[in-house]
Amino acid sequence: MIQTTKTSTVKRNLLIAALSNPLALSGFIIIATILLLAIFAPLIAPYDPDSIDVKAILLAPSPHHWMGTDGLGRDVFSRMLFGARISLLVGIVAVGIATVIGILLGAISGYYRGWVDIVIMRLVDIMLSIPTFFLILAVIAFLTPSIWNIMIVIGLTSWMGVTRLVRAEFLSLQGREFVLAAQTLGAKDFRLIFTHLLPNSLTPIIVSSVLGVASAVLVESGLSFLGLGVQAPQASWGNILTDGKVYIQFAWWLSLFPGFAILLTVLGYNLLGEGLRDALDPRSK
């Protein structure tokens, strides 16, 4: 009963935070708008994002091409819509992978403690001592650049923060009455971890995951900008920026629009994460 009440309270507080907290509401509106545009991109896009038109090369924004065209005559607005799909998909899936790994390692570390905790925490320290972006670059250099490889590599190099959060929550909860009661009734380790301890640790995990999506979007954009991410002709905000670098002196729209989209997306996730933290963490009030 305690567990069910706690879980439902977190879900209810999440909804209340998204609707009433100004920061969370602003971030939610931004992310929801970008997500809807990405989902309905095939219906909204006025042109095929990969269609080349040699008669429309580097056209400035106009009623026919709202965000202009690129060096191959492709409509930038259409490519931006389909690029949103890539950026959001990479961010969400990569953070999902990192969150699952972080929860499992953090739960094991915080629950069993002892030498298990020491080994996992030293692994975390080693991973944190390596600059994440350079580690991703090193791994990607040995793999074929693709969206799936990017998602997996970002996820496998971004779990350390979640691990520490879950471990800290488990250490603080193990002495609580509901945990001791479950142990007295003979609850096994698996049940204690996933039925009693983990649901009561959801708040920091949710906030960390939301903020993590913003970081993953930036990493994907950076990799695509460097040519190690999503490959042409598939549209990505990062590789649209790469095209803009070549024509930056006279085709400003190729840098402005994808740069602004990345900025807006990261801002939206950060606002949502900070708003949820303010609403769900009683220590912030």
C-alpha cells in the first residue's frame, strides 16, 4: 500500500508540475511542439527532404521555401522537420539505454554495498575521468557511422550520473520502516529492489533523464557536424549545420535555423528538467 501510494504520488506530482510550474510548463510546451512537428513531418513538410533541385540552389527564405534551400537545392524547412526526428530519437533512446544501465548498477551498488559497491564506484570514477565527448569520438572512429551506433555509444558512455543518483537513494532508503517491514516479512532481494526501493527513487531518476536528453541531443549534433554522426543524405540538424559552414558568408539561413532548433530543444529539456526538480524535490522549496 505504501509503495502504490508513493508511485501514484510521483505520477500525480509529475502531471501537476508540468501544468502548474512555469519552468516545467514552458519546457513541456517547447518539447511537445517539436515532438509533434517531428511525428507529423511527412504531412507537414512541403517538399521531399532529399529532393535535389539544381534550379533552386541556395535560395534565401521566401514564401516558397520558408527556410531557404541548401547547396543542392533541397528545402531546408523540410530537412529541419525530418532532422528533428533524428535528434529527438537519438536523445530519447540514448538516455533510455543510459538510464537502464545506471539503474541496474546503482541499485546493485547501493543495495549490496561492500566490495560490490567499491568495484562499481571505482568503475564510475574511471569513466568520469575520461572526457565523455572524446571517448565517444574514439569509439565512433572504429565503427560505421550510423544512427544506431550513435545511440548505443552515447548510452553506453552516459550512465554514470544515474548510477550515482540511484546508489545514493538506495543508501538513504534502506533504513526506512517500509523496507525493514518487507525484510521482516521475508521479501527477497529482487522484490525489495524493484518493488520497494526503486519506485521510491523515481524523482531524481526522472529529472536526470529529462536533463540527459538535452545533453544527448547536443552530442549527436556535434558528431553529425564533424561528419561522424548521421550521414548524408539523411537529414540531421548537425549535418545541416555542416552545410551551412561552407556557405556561411552568403547563406546565413543554413546556420541560423538548425542552430536555433538545437538551442530551443536543449532549452526546452533543461526548463522541463529544472521545473520538475523544483516541483518534486521538497528540499528546493
